[in-house]
Amino acid sequence: MTSPNSVAYRPATAQDLEPIVAISRQIWHMGMGAALEQRYGLIGGKPWQDYIAQSMHTAVAQAIERDNCLVAEVDGTVAGWSTWQTDESRSIGTIGYNGVHPDFRGRGIGTELVRLALEQIRSAGMRIAAVTTGLNEGHAAARAVYEKLGFESLVESVHYTMELHHD
Ligand SMILES: CC(C)(COP(=O)(O)OP(=O)(O)OC[C@H]1O[C@@H](n2cnc3c(N)ncnc32)[C@H](O)[C@@H]1OP(=O)(O)O)[C@@H](O)C(=O)NCCC(=O)NCCS
């Protein structure tokens, strides 16, 4: 698969796992883990990067195994990725973790990765496509990508936390 800007889009392989996890450590500032750390300091003695690396590793390894992960490559370097899952019983395909390294943003790569994932969901026969994202500023680009591709907001939600005091 090739598309605009001399970017190659292809199914991810096990070799892509490490670069994807490395990018996620670099970019996942907009996520829940970073927000928790900003509010409360280190959680469980580890930085948010360790938590996202762990979840990304698990989710992307599973997606690669199921052939549900694509990467965008620029000159042999992984620039971004997208993942998805399908639920045949409900006929819903869900876009999962996706991201683009900051050096390659604003060139349509993120949109193309999600568009191609949607094509896969469509060819799997799903009736509905879904994705969950944040309403914070860090997720603004992701929302722009999803809305550009035709997603419409269904339910807006909020994640509350409070510190419990023990005396
Ligand atoms: C979301 C992400 C993958 C987009 O990658 P990208 O390659 O830059 O995406 P594109 O170039 O295809 O499109 C980005 C769009 O976001 C828009 N955008 C960027 N920053 C924005 C902001 N702060 N507010 C609103 N829109 C913004 C761009 O204008 C562009 O839309 P346009 O083409 O209509 O102008 C990338 O920003 C990223 O990795 N973000 C962090 C990880 C993330 O949020 N992943 C999704 C988790 S749900």
C-alpha cells in the first residue's frame, strides 16, 4: 500500500512493536497516565511513560498477531501506527491506539492510518465503527482526524479522581 507524501502504509510486524512503543513513550502526554502524574506525582513509583509502554506493548502485540495493526513508514522509519478490533457479535469495529511521531505530523499520515483501519473494519463486514478519545487539548488533533473521517460524537464523558486521606 502506498499513498500521498511518499509514505508507505503496510501491515505491522513484530519488528514494529519496539519503535511503536518508543514513540508512545514520547508522545502520550495527553493520556490519563500523564494527567494522573501531573495531579498526584509519581503513581506507584513509576513515570507515566512506563505505564503507556506496558499497555501499548500488550495492545499492539495482540493487534499485530490478529493482523489488526498498520504502520506508516517514511524512508524505512516507523512514523506512525493504527490498530483496531472487531466485535462480530455486535458488528462493531473499534479504532484502538494510534499515533504519529511529532516529526511526521500535519502531513495527513494520522488521517490515512485511521482511514485505512476503517477500510479494514468495513471489509470485515462491520456495520458500525467506533472510537473513544479525550476532550482535553492534547486530544484535539485526534478529534479533528476522527471528525474529518465522518465520526460523530455519541456520548461525552468525564473521568473524575480525588485523593483519599487516611488519618
Ligand atoms: C492524532 C495524531 C495521530 C494525528 O496525526 P497527524 O499525522 O498529525 O494527522 P493529520 O496530519 O492527518 O491530521 C491532523 C489534523 O489535526 C488537526 N490539528 C492538529 N492540532 C490541532 C489542534 N491543536 N486543534 C485542532 N486541530 C488540530 C490538523 O489541522 C489536521 O487537520 P486538517 O487536516 O483538517 O488540517 C497525532 O496528533 C498524535 O499522534 N497525537 C497523539 C496521540 C493521539 O492522540 N492518538 C489518538 C488517541 S485517541
